[in-house]
Amino acid sequence: MKEKNVRRMLVELIVPPFLYLLLTMSFTGILEMVFPVLEEPSNAMWLLALVNLLQIPVFFQLYRRLRLAEACGEEREGRRRETAVPAWKRRLGPADLLSAVLGGFFLARGFNALLGLTPLPRLFPAYETVSETIYRGSLLSQAAASVVTAPVLEELLMRGLIYSRLRSFFSDLRPAMLAGALVFALFHGNVVQGVYAFFIGLYFVWLYEAYHSLVPAVLAHASANASSILLEQTGWLDGLYADLPLYFLTTAVCLGAGAFCWSRARRIS
């Protein structure tokens, strides 16, 4: 870790999630007071979508200021790196974006299927409560919360702010990437989702580093969440649980396809 003030490091890492929690509680309370219908369990996902939407401009401005500060610091040192270019000014090719989306989809299904082969879901069933809340709402509310708003907000918070600050405290990217994925795992609040979030989080942070942009990570995150909703709504993989060889094959295919998309991301600079 680079020589920096430990207190400053802790403050810079703690402030974003603390602000997230504060805004989440505040916006939730205000929206429930103004629109009592949002207190109904069936509208929980609409409430989450609105809370996320209200927070996105706040964290976007924080991320924008951080990237501009990084750019100014590098210019003062006389070494303007590619990473100093703000994400919203960088162009990405259609093939890059498609690969990120497919990678998110296949890795999400592969990691989830792999977890299903372990005893974790039975040992730590707390994730079922979260799943019931998500899938209780309408398909549109699930999409608004999990596919549209959550990926943008969480990538701004996790990769844009927390990981970017972790990266500045480590001389090597790899410990920063592992630490960033670990924070993302802890953010989910239960063991099963946390293990899944750690591995999929490594993919998101790899995309962020490979392209120096949040866009591929946001799209991959949205694709991963969409795959879970699609699976739940259609039940198109339900038959796999009764056919173990087919389950193993599908898991391997998803992980292989996801790994191929992962490998297509440009090398970390």
C-alpha cells in the first residue's frame, strides 16, 4: 500500500457507503410519507427504483469530481495517462459493449449454478428473504429497480468511488481489485449473495480497468441482474435441477462463455 495517511484513507472509503445509507434511509422515509402506497410490500421494488434514481445524480457528481481531480493531479505531475480521460468522454466499440453484456449474462448464470452445487444455499438461507422481496413485485418494477437503476448507482458507488480510491492506495492493481470485490460482496449483506457478488464483482472491476469506463461495467451488471429476473419469471432452467449431468454441462457452458467474454476485454494498462 502506498504511504498515505491511514485516517484519510479510511475517511475516503467510509464516506461513500455512509452517504449511500443516509440517502437511502432519507429518501425512503420521504417517499413513503408522500406516497403511502409505496409502503405496500408489492410496491417495494418501485420504492427501491425511485430511491436509486434520486441518488444517481449525487454519486455521478462525486464520481465526476474524483475523475477530474485525478486528471488534474496527473497533469501537474507531467504524466497524463489514458485513465485520466473521463468515462463519459471515452468511446467504446459495439463489440466491446456486446461482449460485456454477454459476459455479465453468462457469468451470472454460471456463478449462480456453481453456488447451487455447494451447501451454502442450505447453510445460509437468508438470501431467500431478499429474493422474495425482489420477485414479489411486477416484472416492470423488477426491471426498473434491478436492471435500470441499481446497476448505474452501484457501479458509481462501488467501482467509480470506492474502488477508484482503493486503487490509489495500492501500488499493485490486484490487491485493489480483490479488495473492491470484497467490499461489493459485503455490500450485499448475506453469505450466498456475497460469494456470488465477489466473483461477479471481479468481472465488473476488470471491465472498469480494461476500458477505463463505467459503461461496460454498468451494462454487464444490468445484464447479470436481468438474467436472474428472466430465469425467475420464465423458469427456463427449472428442468436442469432434475438432470444432474445436464446441470453440470450448462454450468460449464455458461462459465466457459463468460470466461471467453472476460478474456476479450483489453489488457489492464
